[in-house]
Amino acid sequence: MKRPLQITFRNMESSETLEADVKSHVEGLTELCPHIISCHVVITAPAHNHRKGRHFQVRLDVKVPEDELSAGRDHAGDVRHEDAHLALADSVRAMKRELVRWNHLRAAHDGATLRGGA
């Protein structure tokens, strides 16, 4: 990555173990797609007044040449997302799918350009 990884914790204290987990996952993303320019990971815990389980939300925003990709959902119905590490892993898997799709589109575009197409 050309820019340093950004990690933001909302409604919670930062966590060294969670931060290390983020760094490890993002390293895997950069191995999958070396074109990544920057990555911002936002981990949000629900407000303390939330009555049912504390489901974490994780969002990844990744910049690649000429595009920005985002992955992350509201996992309120998934009890596994009461664990921030599992919510992170699910969002990273979603980003991997986005990066694979972007790589395929880029390869198709580059091939069309080489053949004289659009």
C-alpha cells in the first residue's frame, strides 16, 4: 500500500489484539491485490444502551487505481458478530470478493485496450 493503514474504533476503546488482527487481514488483502493504494477500517460497537446483543459493524474502504471499494454490512441478526474479530473476518471476506471482481474487470479492460477496444 502506498498510504498507511487507517484503523478507527467507534463507541469502544482501541484494542491491540483487534488492531493486530486488522493488520494481518489487510496484509492478506494486499497479497491478493498489490494495486491497493489505501485502506481504512472502521470498527463500530453499538451504543451501550443497545438492549439486545452487542453486534459489531466493520467497514472496509479500499482505494485502488481509478476506483474505491467498500465492504461491510449491518450484522445485527448474526450472533457471531457479537465478537468483533468474527465481524472483521466476515467483512474482510466480502472485501476479498470485491477485490477479485475488481481484478477481473481491470484485466478485461486492459485486454480490451490491448486489442484496440474501449
